[in-house]
Amino acid sequence: METISWILIVSIVVFILLGVWGIKFPRAGKDWNKSRSETMSMIFSMLIFLAMFLMLWYLMGVIEWPDAMDLIVWISAITFFVLIILAIVLPKGTRLRLGKKDNKIQAADDDD
């Protein structure tokens, strides 16, 4: 595909998203219930996503990537070695407390 085709496709998608947004909030000032800081945070988040998308799009055209099987092998090997290193460094795990814990029920390895 040519660059102009991609620009046209991206422009159509952005136009559709803005149209949906306009239908959801027809009276922008009165129906928008976010503060200015929340609005700016959302806009900057969207701009960062757009910049990352354009950067990846550019890199896909410039960099000559290896075959898919080579990538799978290297990613698998790196993941395996990272897991081995984590198992050596953190043999008991991170011991994160995710959620409320009832005082009556104690795990066997809880000696605190």
C-alpha cells in the first residue's frame, strides 16, 4: 500500500471516532462532565498513543525484521532465562497481599 492510502485510512478512522464522540456529547460544554485537568490528561494520552502508533508504523517500513520463527525462539529463550533469574532472586515469590485477608484464615507459610 502507498503512504497516501494509509493516511486516507487513518483519517477515515479518526473521522468516524470523532463522529461517535460528537453523537455521545452533542452539547460539548454542558454534557462533558470532566474537569479541565482530566480532559487534558485524556488528550495527552491519545496523543501519546498516536505518536507510538506512527512511530511503530514508520519502524515497520524502515527496519528489516527477522522471520517470525526466529523472533519466537529468541523471545522464548529470553523469557525462560528471566524466569530462572527471578526464581533464583525471589525463591519465595513477592508475597504481595492482593485483597483483604481474613484474620481467622492464615496460610501455612505466614509466620509474621
